[in-house]
Amino acid sequence: MGLLAGFAVLVAVVAGLLLVLKVSLWITAFVLLPILWVWMLVDAIVRRDEEYPSRSANEKVLWIVLMLVLPVSVPVYWFMVYRSGKRQDVTGAGSTQLAVVAVPATPIPPSAA
């Protein structure tokens, strides 16, 4: 009887695991991939021409059109452009250095008494 109970538990665990994997596959396919597609499309639009590997405006337009027509190209964009090319800091806010300004001490005028 113990062997049969162990086999039943094993079947239940495998069935539960398959159910979880099937649900996670659907969540990945219909929720996470569109989010990745929009994220990479926005990155391709916002990225400056100089930040692409060939540094041309033609490559930027090519990637945008490819992602609009063939969403399968998003993982290719992820590896070839997004991960390989670092974004340049346009605002200059990336600097963590603090400036110290010396203010000369002004004497306090004596009060008129």
C-alpha cells in the first residue's frame, strides 16, 4: 500500500508541475513578451543614432521597422543593441561628484548701540 501511495503522490506532483508550467508559459507568452516588445520599441525610438553599433540613422529606422513588422526580432535587438551598447547620459546626472564651494566669512557688523 505504501508503494501505491508514493506513486499517487508522484503523479500528483508531476501533474501539478505540468499545470504550473503550462500556466507560466501562457503568462510569459501573453503578458511578459508584449511588455518586452513595447520596452525595446521605446528604447529603439529614444536611443540616439550614435548609440547604435553602426552609428547611423538608417540602423535606427531599420530596427524600428523590424520590431513593428516582425516582433520575433525583439530578442535579437535585446542582444545586439540594448545589451551591447551603453546608453549615454544626456543630462549629466550620472556624475556622483559633489562640488564644494568656499564662501568667504563676512564679519558681522557691530550693532549700533
